[in-house]
Amino acid sequence: MDDPYHNNVNQQVTEGGEYTYTQDGGGQDGYPYQTDYPPQEEDAASDDTEGADDDEQMYEGEYQGIPHPDEIKEARRAARLEARRKARLAGQQQEEEEENLPDQYEAIMEDCGHGRFQWMLFFVLGLALMADGVDGFVVGFVLPSAEKDMCISNSDKGLLGLLVYVAMMVGALVWGGLSDKMGRRKCLIYVLSIDLVFSFLSCFAQSYGFFLFFRFCSGFGIGGSIPIVYTYFTEFLQMDKRGEHLSWLCMFWMMGGLYASFTAWGIIPHYGWGFAIGSEIQMHSWRLFILVCLFPALAALVGIIFMPESPRFLLENARHDEAWMILRQVHDTNWKAKGEPERVFTVTNIKTPQTQEDEFIEIQSDTGTAFQRWTVRHMTMLQQVFLFSMYISYHGLGVWFPDMIKYMQYEEYESKVRVFHRERVERFHFNFSLVNQIHREGEYIHDKFANIEIKSVKFEDSLFENCYFEDVRSTNTFFENCTIKNTVFYNTDLWQEKFKDCRMENTTFLHPKKGCHLNFQEENDIVIYMVSFLGSLAVLPGNIISALFMDKIGRIRIIGGSMLVSSACTFLLLLSFSQGAVICWQCLFYGASVAAWNGVEVISVELYPSSKRGTAFGILNGICKFAAIIASFIFAAFIGITKIIPIFLAFSALVCGGLVALKLPETREKILS
């Protein structure tokens, strides 16, 4: 049977299952809606109304097959849910495509090969790392001379070393984070430039305040070099080359120590190599040494200007075209050097991830509950931080070794002191040096002290009457509770700070040499440079071993094994009863522990995603510097008191760090995320 109403209604099925009804008569608009149900037949509509309760209100459109408005709303809600589901599926598919970027980037680096470009970058970044190594030794080498040249007190002397490490800690934190925002190359240029400018200015600083400020700024600059250098170089290496070549790169830090030790040995003791600029600026040899130490940073800065930005950083920041050009440059440079210039860079499309906040560490991201994933990420960070506790032992012993040698020298020197008690010397001409002596309750009448050096001499409760001092140079020499009558001091450096609680009667000081004065024969002991030189040279075997086996046995075994072997070496320090023994055990400890450091550097750049790699490395390197500051105070406090506590602290830190290292995830076959 034909229904008059249905004859005036047209059905149209639109995309997505929408049914649109329009009435032919009267020009009225229809009712668009969505439903999961097809239009009902006439009989079915009539049957639905049979037996209905008279009290129930009947929707009049039900007779015409038009759904109830509630059904329309439900249908629309279902359609929205379906659209959201499809959007999520599309988003997941897009994320899967984006997650292919690490695999594609690894394939591109393999296609580019490892050749001339990586070796050029290797030497340029190596010079930057060498500059950091040099800066770590500069303060220690120049301090004995600088404290005399600028009259630095013992408390101010300790402040210099402290502020330099604080500056390097802050620099690592700041520049590591900025390298993820501004770029590896740009930040490295800034880092080296700051170091060069302020190190150069420190050479000419005549006051301790300016010298301290310039060295602080220099430390802030060079402190960011390590996080940037390793991050930068890693992103140009394919997976099977990373461990070996990053370990070889670590050798440049050792070369920085050798360079600093050798040049300090050859320059600082030569006082005559200095010169004056006008009447205000005195350039002594230790200042020339700082100038020479600028050469590695200067060479690195010149080289890095000609190097491109990291293509991985550019891809992470959606700079696709620049990254493609650099990758083609790497490809063409390597294959032309290998005699295959005809090889063409075939990559035409590189997936670029969206710039979004990534997880800091992505481990077990597809398995486990949200709490388990949170635990894994934060425990891994905790393990990395705890692993760097070895820096407390490493740097603590690094401070302890030279200080222990100096203390042994002091003890040996003190054991040879000559004591003169109640001596009376009258009308005598002292024309020979007085060294390592104590004179108590002596009397010196009509005596002459001319053109001599007085070194480590103390006069206590003594009388000087009608004496004459001329052209006297003194080091660590004092007069305590002495009486000085009718005495002349002419052209000597014996001044107020040399006399403690003394009584002066008719005493004259003519042409005094006020202030502090350098004495290179006393301040520049060859042992200082030899210890640093041998300590730097001792890490060479460990560097070679770690480079050869880093990719063969894995990072974790290298780190754990090296730290446990180093902990065993600390017990040998109990047998150090002489300067030679301390130097020997120092070299053994450095040689055993450097492999762990190389492993730590490698695993640190491999654990973290590219968008956070510089930040993470900067944080960890900053923690290292903080540990070094703590270790300096702890280990130095026990010099001359006991060896057991420093050795126990070093042993505990190394054992704990070695055991924790064995729990870290192996990254040998991990593609950079």
C-alpha cells in the first residue's frame, strides 16, 4: 500500500551513513540526522504502535518512520566517538612513521660511511676537549707563582680553585641545555670564544680580584665543552662505530694534561722570559704559560667554524632541508675520499618528528604499567647519577696524590731542620744563605747580612743590635718576639708581615721591597710537573684498551670492571710510604679508572633521546663537578692526619658505582633515539 506521506519524502544516503529526508511538497526543509537504523517499512511502523498503552504519549513521527530525537542524539554521539577513534588510529599510524626516524637516520649514516668527514670533525672536537683538559691543570700550575706575584693569602688561594669548579659546573648545566635549543655547533663556538676572551684577559690581570673574575668566566665557558663535544660527535657516527671512536676522542683530554704539564715545566720556571708592558703590567713567565695554553681552544674555534651543524639536531627542530644538505655533504666528502665520487646520495625523503616534549629516557615504553615505566625511567637516571659518585673518588684521589707528595716533602724538610739555641754572634759577616733553621734566644751584635737568601728560617726571642741587612731575599722567614735595636734594612723584602710581636728601637728601613716577590727556585719544584705529566700519561693504556673493546664486550662490562679494578688499586695506597710509591700507585689508579670514564661518556650520549641529549649530559657533568668540589674538601682535610679514611671513601664509592653500573641497560646495539 502506498502512503501519501511517503510519496512526498525523498531519501538520500550521504557519506558516513547519514540519511537526509526532504519533503517534496510545500517547499519545507527536511530533517538531516544520523542513525544506525535504516528507514522503517510501513507495516513495521504500524505494528510498533499496536497494543500501546493509552496513557503513554506516542511520538507522532513514529508512524511516518522518522526516528525519535533521542535516537538522533545517540546516533550523533556514536558518530563522534567513531570519528575520534579513527583520529586516534591515524595519530598512532603517524607516530609509528615518526618513530622510524631513528632507524632511517641510522641507515643514512651507514650509507654515508665513516671516513674523511668524521676524521676532520674528530680532530676539531678533540682540540676542544683538549682545551678543557688544559684548563683543568692551569690553575694548579700557576697558583704557586700567582700567589706570590699577587700576594694571595691561603684563604683566597682556596677560593680560586673552588670558584673555577663552580663556574665549570654552572657552565655544564647551562650550555648542555642550550645546545638542545640553539644547536651543538653554535653553542660550542660560544663556549670556546668565552674561554679564549677571558683566559686572555686573565693573563694581564694585575689584581687578584680581576684575575679571579676572569678565571671564573673562563671556567663558565669551557665547562660546557664536554657535554657539547660528545653529543655533537655522536650524532655523526653510525652505531657500530660509536663506542670505539668516542673512546679515541677521550684521549684528547689526556693530551690536554700532557700539553699543560710539559709547557708549564718548560715556561714557568724561567723567570727571565717575562716582560713588562709600561710601568703597570708585569708579564711574568706564569702569565706567558696561560697564553700558550690558549692555543688548543683557538685552533678548535677556527676549525669548528668550518664544520656544519648536527643534522640530527636540525631534524629534531623540523629543519629538514638543512639536514638533508649536510647529510649529502658528509656522504660526498667520504666517498670522494675513498675514490668513489660517482656514488650519489639517494635519500629524497627524511621523516621529521614533531617538536614535542619527549620522555627523558625511553626504556620499556611498550611494556608494563605506567608505574613500571615511571620507575624504570627514574631509576635509570638515579643509577646514572649514582654512577658518577666515582668522580668523588677519582677527583678526591686526584687532589690527595699531589697534596700527599707535598706533605711528604714538608715532613722530610722538617726532619732536617737545624735548631740553634742561645748562640751569640758578634761582628760577623753572613755572606752565605740560611736555610731551614730555627734560632732561639740568640744575640747578634754588629753583624752584617749582605746579598744572601734566607729560606724557611725562624728567629725566636732573639736580639739584633747594631746590625745591617742589605739585598736580602727571604722565603717563609719570620722574626717572633725579637728585639731589634739600631739596625738598618736596606733593599730587602723584610717588612711588616715578617715581624711578629717584635720591639723596634731606632730601626730604619731603606728602599724596602714591599709586597710579594716570586722565587722560582723555591716555588717551582720539578715534582709538581712530573706528577701531573706521569698521571696524564698513565691513562694511555686504559684509553687504548677501552677503545678496542668498547664495542666488543659492551659498555657496562667496561664500566663495572674498570671501577672494581680501580677499587682494588686503592688498597695499594696503604703501602705508600714514600713519594715514589705515591706516584706509582697514582699512575696505576689513573690507568685502571680511565676505561670506566670512557664507558660513562659513551653510555651517557646513547641513553637519552636526541632532543634531550645535551641537557642530560650537561646535568650529569655538572654533578661530576659538584662531586669534585665536595671531594676536594673531604680528602684535603685528612692530609697529614690519616690515610685510612680517604682510601675507605674512595674504595666504597668505586665498589658501589661498579655494582650499580652492572645494572644499567646495555646500549651497544641501541639506535640513537
